[in-house]
Amino acid sequence: MKLNAQFLLSAFAPEHFPTQARTGGAPEVAFLGRSNVGKSSLINALLGAGMAKVSSTPGRTRSINFFGLYPVSSSGQQKSLPALVFADLPGYGYAKISKSIAAEWSGFIDPYLTDREQLALCCCLVDTNIPPQPSDTQLMDFLRHEQRPFVVIGTKSDRLSNNTLAKSIAALKREHGVDEVIAVSVEKGKSDKGLRALWERLESVIPA
């Protein structure tokens, strides 16, 4: 299925989330992870360069940014409603973010993860270049408690040798209690095997 991506809106409160009329109730995929794990870079690799703003300063994203993925017919005509929606959530675990901002985030991030009916899948991004982080485990435990389906994505995999990457993936599986970690690279010229595997998982939530 060919999909055209468009930025929908930025939400700073639950009342800002996309309405049924805007999306037709399309399934939503949330991208979550620690600041500087590469969320925006991954979204740009999936949707096209420039869709998500990439900042050199971690913690700059302070809203949930929504992107609509619209089906395109064989004749090139784009549908009026998206088949899938991406939600880019603010990063966590960055020490320089003030407690007041973090408190504001909980007012709309928690309701999104716990109450959003359209949320079909959560993508938990983890850095393959560092040891498993307790904050990532905490996120996955939260999603399990809320019975939210999630997939773990190992970013920056191109920076490691095959042997080192295999050890990192094994450690991530063990510490986070998961059976699968999809290793991806967003660097041009690198293997896109991981991105293809991720796309298959994302498209699986689109109703037939």
C-alpha cells in the first residue's frame, strides 16, 4: 500500500488530540523513548526527510506530534482520510528538563497512553549502543499494565559490529523481558532490513 504522509497537528492537552472527523478513527502508532534515542530520525526515515523536526538538544519536543498516512490509489489519487496515524511523543529521561514541564507532560501523555481508543501499537525505542535502561523497562511495564501492545526497536544499530549488536540485542531482550527487538538504522547506504521489518509490523495494525 502506498501512503502519503502529512503533518496533522501538535497536541498539548487531550482536547487537542485528532478528532474522529479528522482521522476517521484510523489506528494510531505511538513512538516513545528516551530523549536523544532517535525518534524523530526514525520517523523521518519512515515517512520522508523533514516530517519530524530533529533537534541537537534533547528534550525539545514538548507536544505529541501527529502525522497522517494517507492511502494513494493506483491512479495517484490520495484518500481524504488516513489509513494510519503516527504519534511522536516527547522523550523522557533528560535531566535538564524542569520538573514543572515534566508535570505538564503527564497531564496529556498519560491520558493518551491509557485512554486513547485509537492507539493500536506503541513503538518503544531503545539505544543499542548503551546498556538497557531502567526507564525503558519502566515504560514497558507500564504498557503491559495498561494492556497496550508494543514493539521494541533498537536504534543506531549501524554503529556496532554484527557481533556486538547481537550481544546488545540479547541483553535488551533479557532485561526488558521481550522476545523481539527490531534493530534499525536510519543512515543512508546502510541495510534497510530493519526498517522493512518495522513497516510490516506497522502496517499489520491497518484494518484489511
